[in-house]
Amino acid sequence: MAQIDPRADAMVGEWLTLPEVAERLSLPVSRVKQLLRDRKLLGVQRPDGAFGVPAAFLDGGQVVRGLHGTLTLVFDCGFTDVEALRWLFTADDSLPGSPIEAIAAHRCSEVNRRAQALAF
């Protein structure tokens, strides 16, 4: 299980435990674990040892629309879980904001173009 560094942990801000994610999505914890295995959601071990999922990955009672496609792209580029998380939360002046903020604002195509460029 990948562990995130304290700096990246702070970039994320609000974290959710698996039971909290399950409650927000109205799913059993086992289904949330399946979303993680299927790379439709991303979580990492935090510096304190707890496993967490960024709250920014949820929009009300669902996973942020477009997150899965972007995760697929960055993993196809060879990113690890921690690198993907760091990239999603790093500010990009050309967006503006971070990739996760752009995804949440329904600007996935812009983010995905940048993710595809990472492969070259």
C-alpha cells in the first residue's frame, strides 16, 4: 500500500476514511474497496498510518464525474498512486487551479490533455 508524504498529505486537505466514503456514497465498505481496486477511486496510506481518500474526489453522493478517466490516463502514463495523487492536487496555472478542481468543474478534457502530455 502506497504511503503519501506529509507535504502531499497537506496539499489534499480533507481526507475521508473508508467508512466515511461508504456512508457518503451509500455503499457498503466492500464496494468502496472494489472502487479502489478498479481504480475508479484513489486512496493512500497517510503519514499517520491511516488509509484515506481525498474528500475532493466525492461530489455529494457520488464520485466526481470524470475522475475515473483521468486516473486511467495517469496510471497508463506510469504514475504510482502517490504520484497521481500529488499531480491531481498540484496547482497548474494553465488550468487555473489544480487538476482535481478542474475535474470537479467539469473541465475533464483540459485535464486529460495535460495527463496525456505527461506520457511523452
